[in-house]
Amino acid sequence: MKITVALIFGGKSVEHEISIISALQAKQSLNPDKYDVIPVYISKSGDMYCGEKAGDIEAYKDIKSLIGSCFQVTFARIDGRPAIIRTQPKMLQKPLVSYIDVALPVVHGTNVEDGTVAGYLNMIGVPFAGCDVLSAALSMDKYAMKLMFKEKGIPVLDCVIFDEPGGEDDDDRLKNAEDKLGYPMIVKPVNLGSSVGISVAHDRDGLKESLAEAFTYSERVLVERAIVNLKEINCSVLGSERSARASVCERPVGSDEILSYEDKYIGGGKGSSKGMASTKRIIPADISDEETEKIRDYAVRAFKALGCSGVARIDFMIDCDSGDIYLNEINSIPGSLSFYLWEPAGVKYPELLDEMISLALERDRRQKKLTYAFDTNVLAGVKLGGVKGKA
């Protein structure tokens, strides 16, 4: 019997379009002999849609027309089983679209990857692939993850957090960052990915401009020392906090001081729809065996430290002047699910997806053995006090 998979993508995120590409790449690689796949598209307003064209990448060139051809849905439990249902069924039309066995969220960025989708699915009781609520939230918060990694002895760059734009004490905060970090600095929204809103500041005026830009995307902004002679290295991890393994390493090749959104997603040329798979990269990374093993070890330790599950990509920085290695960030649902880092290790994309779904179903079986209710009669004698009618 086939497994019915709800493939979830889109959402209220600046990485909305990248999520569409990543998800529909995955759809093409899910084995049709094993899975019935139901694409569930989340619009930029947060509404969910299903329909015949929802799984067709060409249809997303005109999203308004696509939505008009689809029908709005939500997740629910019917007779104790997770299901997708229509929110506005037509006359004589049954609300039930399909029962589902598992959800595969391929979402990137705020309002989706940050634990929002995981929490929604968990509340309804839908088994889902990837990180749980806590690990997803920690993975999206660059400041919180730094604190966790420091606690585990994983090297990260020192940073300063700005929690509001401007203010009366702005000069003091800027001076504190200058004294602690020095120029140049990297300025980034605390909870975004895909290099959105990230820039380099070389002086006080540049720092102010970079902060203003980052604050348009997030309410909190992270500032850290920029490594001048930098080599970026990425590594993927697959598994759970119980057992995980690292992929080969890659060195993405950027055209600027930092790997930009354009480098990551538009590097494949005009009209490219390969997501992170289109990024220029060197695989395996041109680093020493010692550096490779150290990065792979840090990657697995970081993955387990946050309690991650499924597949993640962990990004590192090597200071070529000192030789020091720093963990930059973890991506709990990486672009293209980092399949291009697993294929050189002998794991084909369909096999990667198989393992992610197996991990989701295994976690669901474990959680069903836990107790979530405690029978008491505490409400039997409760009477709420208070006086009604008084202003």
C-alpha cells in the first residue's frame, strides 16, 4: 500500500519562491511506486491550496491564475486520522480531499521553517518530516543557536544583538559594537536565510545603513565580525538526535564579499529553476582532510545539540589567515534539501526522501507511546468566582 504524503511549501516568507522550487524538485524525486503525493501550497497571505496545477512549476509563473484554479484546504483529524479537507466545499461535494499518512514540509524562512508549520502539524497530530518545534525555532534564531553552540563547545563568532532600530542610545550601541567587534562587520536579520538582508559594513555610516536595511526584514538584528580572508564551507547532516551522519563538504563560490541571494539561486542563469542546486560550488570542498573531518564532526554535533531531525545544512567559515573554523548557521530545511551533497556520498535523492519520511514515521510511533493526558476529577468541584455586571 502506498504512503500518502502531503507536500507542504510556500508561506509568508521572503523565501517563498525558493520553497516552491525546492518542494517541486522533491516531488519529482518521490518514488511514485511508494508514494501518493498531494501538493499543498501556502500562499503569501497564509492560505493553503490544493489542485491539479499545484504541483506544476510552470503554473507558478502566474500565481493569481494558479490560485483561481485551485481550492482552499486545511488539515484536520477525521475519525482519528489526519486528513486534508476543503474549507469551502461546493454543493454535494464532500469536504474530505484525502487522508494522509505523513507531511513533508519543504518550507524556508520565517512563519514556516521557524517551527510554525511544525507546531501546526503537531497540534493536529499529523506525522511530519524534519525538525520538531523547538529545534526548528532554535535553528532559525541565529542568536539563540550561537548560545547553544557555545554551550556545546562548538566555535562561533562573537556578536552583538540590536533589538530596535535607532533610539536615544544608538551611538552607545554602535560604539559598543565597534569596540567589541571592529570593522568590517557582517549585519544580518536574526531569523532569515538565503542571505536576505545581509550586508557588510566598513564604517559607522555603513553600519547604520546596514542596520536600517536588516530591520526592514526582522525586529532583531545580529552584528558580528566579518572575516576578511574567508572560505565558506557547507556540510549536510541526515538523521535524528539519536543517530546522524554527515555528507561530503562543499565550497560555494560567490561573486561578492558574502554569498548572496543571487549567487545561491540565480547563479544558474536567467530562468533557472534549480534552487540551491544551481549555485556554483566545488564538491568535494578544496580543503585539507583534517579540516574536512573537523567540519563534519562539528556539523553532526550541532545537529544533535539542537535536537534536529531529517536533513539540515550547516554552514561554516574558515578564517584563511588564522586557520580557525567557525560554525556560521544551521538550515533546518535547506534549499533543495541539500540533495546535491548526498549524491556524491552515494545517497540518491529518492533515497534521501525515503529516509526523511521513515524518520518522521518512526518519531510518530515513539510519540504515540507517550502519555499526554492525566485523568483527574479536578474540574468536578470548580466554581468560578467573581461579580458580574460591575464596571
